[in-house]
Amino acid sequence: MRAAEKLDVAIEAADEPETLTALVGSLHKVGRALRTSIALEAKLERDAAADARAAAEAGEARAGRAVETRKARVRDAVERRIWTELDPAEAEVWTADFDERLETEALDDAFTDEPLDDQVERLARDLGLTGACDHEYLPRALRPAPRPAYRSRAAWDVDFAALYRRGDDAEDDDPDPDGTAGDPPPANPPPGGHPPGDRPPRLAPPMDLPSWETD
């Protein structure tokens, strides 16, 4: 860059055509070398940034593998204590609870810094395990499939009669605004034996019934 600046000053002071031509040619060569140097410097910066990103990603990958490895070792140790201290029915629930605790524990950046034995003992103590071996260990491959978490029957029961009650207990100035309260039921009730106003609805038609039952 300093050479280009000196050539620019010399070109301004040149009077002879031959001298001016030589100086312009030299300035062209210096400018090309300058562009090459700038491009090389930019490439070196990009390469350094790419190497830094690759190193950071490799470090994160190693840390992730270390966390997964530690989780597997902790899970194996604590799970064995759960299934040797508790009945299988209780051990299933405790194992699920421990898995949730372990996932939360693994979010800590210092998860792998604690010694493995100390970490296992602390988590087992937090669960309430005492270390007493009362049952034979049941391997995962021999355990029954986890039971699905169904809602209780009471949570799904719907009082359809209450939904379609005509509000006999409600206070109203005109209990029969349409004058239909005393109307008799139709002579020919629809299939099912329920008048239209008393027929309990279905939440969804069963798929195994014929079309005339689901209309």
C-alpha cells in the first residue's frame, strides 16, 4: 500500500510520457499484488473462523457424548437399586420418576463433574432408596410392557341427562315461553325409543354399526 501511494505521487509529478507510462505499469502491478494480499488475508480469516467453529462443534459433540454416557451409567446403577428394593409394580413408577429427575439433572453444565459413585448415591438417597436388597433384579428385557396411562373412568363419564335437563330448578318468569312444556311425546318415537328431546346423544358414532344406526 505504501508503494502504491508513492507511485501515485510520482505519477502526479511525472512530465515525460515514457516515465508516466512506466509508473502507470508499475502501479498496475502493485495494485494487483495488493488485491491478492487482501484476498489472501480474508481467506485466512475465514479459515480461522471455520476452524474455530469446527473445534467448538467437536467440543460440544464430545460433551454431549460424555453426558449421554454418564446418564446411561447413572441410570443403570440407580435402576438396579430400584428393582432390587421395591416390588415390580412400585419399581415401574419409581423408574419413571427417576428418569424425569435424571433428565433434569443432566441439564446442569456440571453434570459430569461429580464423581459417578457420589452422584449415584445422592440420586438414590433423593429418591428414598435405602440400599436394602429385598428382590432379585429383573432385567429390562424381561419386564412387562409399561402400562398405558389411561384416564380414570370418572374423568370420562358425562351426565347426559344433566346436559339435556330442561332447567326445572331454574327460576324464570316464564317457565314455558314456547308453550311446549305440556306437549305429549310424538306418537312414533325415533329408533331407540327416545323422543327427540330426551334422546341421549353420542359423542361419536361407533364405526362398527351399520349406517342406519349412526345417522
